[in-house]
Amino acid sequence: MVADDKRVIIRIKNVSKSYGEMQVLKNINLDITNGEVLVILGPSGSGKSTLLRTINGLEEIDGGEVFINDELYNSNKIAELSGKKRAEVGMVFQQFNLYPHLTVMENVTLALRKVKKKSKKDAVEIAAPILKKVGLESKVNSYPRELSGGEQQRVAIARSLAMQPKVMLFDEPTSSLDIELINEVLGTLIQLSKDGMTMIVVTHELSFARRVASRVAFLDKGELIEVGKPHDVIIHPQMERTKMFMNKIYNEKSSLHSIKKRGSINIGIGYYAPPMCYTENGEDIIGFDADLSRLIAERLDVSLNFVRLRNEDRINYLLTGRIDACISKLNHTKSRDHIIDYSVSYLKNCKKVLMYKDSICSLDELAAKKIAYVVGTSTAEEIETCLYNHGYNRPSFVAFEDNDKAYEAMISGAVAGYAGDEIIMNYYRNNHKTDAELMYHPDICCHSYFAVGVAENDSEWLNELNNILIDIYNSGDYEKLFRKWFSTKDKKFLVPLEKWFG
């Protein structure tokens, strides 16, 4: 939990730094409060890393002062910091700097024993819960060569945390990682922010900055150009230099540019939610979403690569750039809207609870029932909100791996009902007959929309995708797909594509 104490932890006053005739920091003034996460953005050579090193006392400064908890930490007059003093500010670099001949536990406890003079037993007792926090409790006896890059970086984070610093500094902690390993390190930083750790992070991960940062600072040519809330600085910057940088970042990171350059598109898709998307004979992916993906690839004139996803992996794959788009019965929700961007919707959806007719009960009685849903979906959250808004308690939701298992649990009587997307549950009702009559609970229906998910702030790709979807609808191809995959003639599902305004 983030601390309520908002006192200033780091105060940077008129800090300047030069290397010979080149001035890399120019009169930097900045306060960071307790529990705050400040993300520093800027082009290469702007002074970001140098600023971190002056805060940590690794660089002498030519002018100005740095205070930690109102105590002078660095100035052009201060003597070299002791190891114990420097340990108050943890720092994680681009390179992991682990000792290759030491195990994970030995790497993390070394400074505790050498600097803080802890016994081996005491050092291990401090390090063990921290390694668990960063998800490495099973790797304590491994050597760096046996770890992935993401795991090595988490060891470096654990090593700094073990010294119990007052603040943590991160200098592009994901820059040396393969794209698939970035998210595990960012996940660790997100958890630290939730725990209330005061952090300054130099990074180019804009989605991370928007999700986690309290404020964003833009640095250019050694000058602090703009500081503010993430949305204000990244999406609506005030200064011309900030605008130019953000526009350049967006253009370089546009998925549309990457798709055209490599001649292929990577689309994330599920494989166990008929008729939207599922596998035939365990191999070919078929369904409405699969065919819609093929139409998008055709209009882009590129080849199509399907990336099979579990529900719980959809957002992470978008955030880490492993897919260009996600078409996997992705409901557009307000909570997700803060993390990713959505296309125009392509299908109106209803969340309902399917039950045996004899099991239908009042909403008050439903609170005592077990209701199945599929893990990684928004179903339980949306229905719970619906019931709460009407003054009813939530049922006992039970998560299942996929729709097949959730449906089977209801049929077998293991649970009283199955909560999910009506258009998917219709498929099961039509294709998996039972002797008893099934019906939807008459008092539960939450409307939402399926849309294509893409990474945040890539307006060029999002606009192109929207134009393609609208063309698919206007050409009549959309209705052909709808009639092919859905047995219902209910017009409520077949709605024109529209922008999400929720």
C-alpha cells in the first residue's frame, strides 16, 4: 500500500554537472515525495543516467545540492560517501553486474555481510522474503549463467532491496532484455510501487510510465523541460521540445510501420471459446475472431501469424509488444481502457448467468451459490458490479481454465451456474444438448462490447485498424462472417461498428 506520508524524500537543488566543456546537467530542481514513482523520459544523451548517478552520489557535481530526507547527500563540497550511507539509495543499472561465481542468495547477501556486517544467518533471513517478493524463491541456489536476463535483473533488484534503501533508482532496467522478458521486470517494479517504495525510473516504456508513474519528467540536453502527470506530459505536453520527442517516439514505435516493414502481422487469439475462436483437431484455429483476423491481414496485404493466448495473458502480450493486436473475445472495460487502447467495437456482448431452469432463484439466494466463470475474463468483475449496484451480494465465483470446463461444471452440478458471454454460451446450448432445460437468469445482464486491443498511444496503427474494420463492415464481409459462425438471428449482436465512449 502506498504511504500516506507525502513529505519530500529527495530534493534536488540547482544541480549542474559538466564533463570538460560539455554541460550535461543544467540547474536541475526537483522534489520527489515519499512513495512517489517518478519516471524520467528523454532522448539519448539528455542527461538522464547522469542525473541518477548524482542522486546516488556516484558522480561529483559542479554545483547545487542533493538532499535525502533533508540530509545533504551530494554537493560539490561533500566528501566521498561511505558504503553504509550510499546503501540508503539503491540503484539498479542496465547491466545486472552479478558475480558469476556466486549463487543468487550469495549475490543478494554479499553487501549485507560486507557493508552492514550482518552474519550469514541474519543476511539470509533478510534476503529470503525479498527473493520471494521478486519471484525467485526457487532460484536461490542457482548461478547467474543459469538464469534468464529477466531473472538476473530481478536478482539485481533484490540485492538493492536487501540493503533496505530509502529510495530506489532504476537506470533503464529493461533496455538489455529481450522483449519477452521485459514484462517480468516491469511487473516487479509495479509491485514495488504498490508497496509504497519511492522510485525514480529512467525508461522508454511509455505504457509502464502511464500505468505506474505518479509524475513524468522530460529531460533534454541537460535541462528539465516539463514535469507533470503521465497523461499530461505524454499525451498532451505543453512544451514544443516535449511534443517533438513524443511524436518521434510514437512514429518509431508504430505497429503499423513494423507490420509493413516485416510483411506480417502478429495477432493474439484464444483457442477454447467457440464460436469466437477455437482449435480444430487441436491444430488449426477457426472461429469468428480467426476469420476476422484473416480479413484484416488481407486488407493490410501481409501474412498472418496467430499467437495463441490464454485469457490472462492477453494484456501482457500487448504491453510487451509480443503481438500487434489482440482479437480474443476481448471485452472493452473501463479498467482495461487505462492500460491499452481499443478499436471500434465489432460485436455487442451480454454477460449472463446460465443455469438449469429448476435452479433459478432470487438474487438474494444467488449470493449463496457457486457460479463458474473463465479465468482471465472480466465476467465475474462485471456481474459482481452489476449486483452490487442493485444492492445484492456477489455469488461465490469459481474460476475454470476454459469455457468447456466451466460449462461442464454447471452440467454436472458442481456449480449452480455458468457466467459468461451470451453469444458463446448460446453455442454450448445449441451444440451440447442436455435432458434438463437450461435458461439464463432473468435478472442478470451486463452489456459490453468486443473490440480489438492494441498498445496504448499508437494512433497511426489504431486509425488504420479502425478504417479496416469499418471497410469490412461496409463491404458486407462482416455480415457473412456473422451468419457463418452464429446460429442466432438476433439483431442485437449484429450492430454497426462504433467508437467506445464508456
